Amino acid sequence: MARILIIEDEAGIAESLAYVLRLEGFEAQQAARLAEGRAEAPHVDLIILDLTLPDGSGLEFLRQLRGVAKTPVIILTSRDTEIDRVVGLELGADDYVVKPFSPREVVARVKAVLRRVTPEPEAPSVGEQPIQVDLGRRLVTVGGKTLALSKTEFDLLACLMAAPGRVFTREMLLDRVWGDAAVVTDRTVDAHLKAVRRKISALHQDPDLIETVRGVGYRAREPRPERSTAR
């Protein structure tokens, strides 16, 4: 059972997150202050971190944590603090969620992050190598080979890979990657993801790791179960 630490001073948010996490089989702990969070951080598998807390900055907590541990962190931030999201990812956050949010969305992201950081028991078969997204270094590898991406291509792929199987509409991707201020169209998303697929294909991997959901948007394909070799 994975242990999740929620560092959030708004009791209603923390309690709703903890409730849904426990329903999904996680062990959830709550801390309303950074001092409590620092004491519990060494004993958990993932941290959900609010950036504005009564006794300090969540970003500074993350900076200090990354100096001593690689514990996965999902940051909670407000829509109008884009700089906090950017700095959080640069400091090594594994994902972020924008307030207001659905607790179940957070749980889905927790599961996705834990899948990414949990070691695979065996190497996957040739042709089904996973995409690895390192948000801290802004690096993507496919089958052990580096995927050369532009900043926007990386952000799009990271968004999709954060929740494999989840469908993102073009509007959602525009909002998460370009933000409200950018003047771009749905076709911009299509063009960038076409380029990502082409680059994945150039590494002799399946470009349909990023799937088009006709009339809706895009999703990252969930890992396929390995085929049995028993006869």
C-alpha cells in the first residue's frame, strides 16, 4: 500500500483528497504545515504539496527535498500562478494540478506518477519500449534513446503521459500547454503532436503510443500487457 502525504492547510481540500485516496486503497496522511510535512516526508511514497502554506513556501520545501530525496511530488497551484508551475517543474516536481480540481483527477495523477517511478520487474519486449519522461531534466527517452523535442512538444507529451489512457481534448491541451494568453488554434495541437509521432517513429517505435480519439482529442496509450510465451 503506497503512502501519500498531503501537505495542504485548507482542511476541506486535504480531507477530500485523503478520503478519495483511501477509497482507492492508499494510506493517506495530512499535514497543515511544512514543519509537519518535513517530519513525515522521509516515510512516504509520494507527496501532494500545496505551494502556499502558513509557515513557508512549498517551492522552497521542494527545493530542499530534492537536495536529499527523489520522493515523487505533485504540486497544487492556482490557475493564475503559471510561474509557480514552471518553477515547480524545474525544481523537480513530477506533476502539477491546477485549483480548483476534482479529487479524483488528483488520484488519477497519483497513480500515473507512481506507475512511472515504480521499477518494471522485467524489460519490455522489443517494439514496446516505454516512453520515459523526466520532468526535472525535461528529458524524454524512448527505448533508452533520447527523443529530441521542442519545448512545446515536450510539454504536450508530458501532459499526455502524466495520465495514460485519459483523453485530453484539444482545448484542454491548449489551456495546459499554451495558457489563456496565447493566440493559437486547435490545429496547432495537431501539428505539434504530428511532429512528436514522427520523431517517435524515427526511433523505430510505434508512433501510435499517442492515440487520436476522433472528434475528441488525444491520449497516451496505456501499457499493453505482455503476451504469454507458454504453449
